[in-house]
Amino acid sequence: MRVYITYIRNITSEIWTPEDIAKYGDWTSVPCRAGEARFTLPTISHGAEPTTCLRRRTILPWFIGLQDDLESLELVESGNWTMLSQSHRSLTSMGLSATGWSSIYGTTPYRFPAAVELDGIGALSSALVCRRSWASPSVLADRDLLLGSNIQDIRKYVEYWRKRAKRLFLRAFSQLENAKKRVFGEVSVGRFRYLP
């Protein structure tokens, strides 16, 4: 079993020295355009522009790998699979980020009252959010299909997945709106709306 201990820190001039800049170059801003997505590893230093006058829509799924024992996370400081699984099932925060540090914005010690589950899209999707074990035969079958070479089967799977995901998302979104109205009434903060 491999164990990695790698805390991610704010990169300061003490860490990224003028000598490093001369050898490797300085940080470069690479903003995503509308509709683009960026996937990275938690062990790669990264950041965001501090302010913007434009509206930002971000989703921060923070994918993190599992080690060979299927319990230890890629970065052991960030918890383990059991903790993530419990968090996803109860719709509560673990209080830790994928880097192992606590959230700088704080977390609520309880489930957000209007939180709803989005479940049943597929075995592999459930494994990605710790609702199903990576050793599940259904998960392994989906994985093998998607990483296989039969393009027609892959396209059929993706097309079916997208239709199912959209249907389940719209149902969950409706449940979210109803829960928000029930819990917060007319004093709820902000309005949710689906932007296709």
C-alpha cells in the first residue's frame, strides 16, 4: 500500500523563490472560458483569481483517488472512504477539504434542511460519490465498459446515462424547490433556478 502525505499550502515567495521563477517561470493565470471544465490533482498547486466583476458559476467536486486498500484516500489527511461515504449519504459536511485542511469558509454542523439526494444515475456514478463500493461488480462492469474499446457500447451507455441523469436531476431540482419553500418560506435567501 502506498501512503502519501502531502499538504497543499498557499505558495508564498518563501516557497516559490526568485531562483524557482528564473528556472521554471512564474505563475500564469489560465481562466476557464464559459462551458469549460478543469480537472486537476490535489497535489498540484493551484489557485483562483481573487476577485471578478463577472458572475462565476463553479462546481467544486474535488475528485480524490483511493489507495489500493479501497479505504485510504489519496491524501490520507483528508479522511477516508468511510467518512466520505457517511458524508454523502447524510448530506453533511466532513469539515475537511480534499487537501486535509478544514474549510476556510466554515461548515454547518448539521444537514442543510433543503438538501436533496441525486442518486440512482448509475453504479459508477454512485461509486464516485462513495454511495457504492469500488469493488461492486456493477461498478467494475461500468468501468470496464467505459474504459474498453467498443465505441458503440460506450456511446449507448453515455447516451442512456445522460437521459437518466437529466430526468433524475429535474426531479431532484423540483424536490429542492419544494423543500426550500417548506423550510424557509418566503424568507429564503436567493432563488434557485435551473439554467439549461
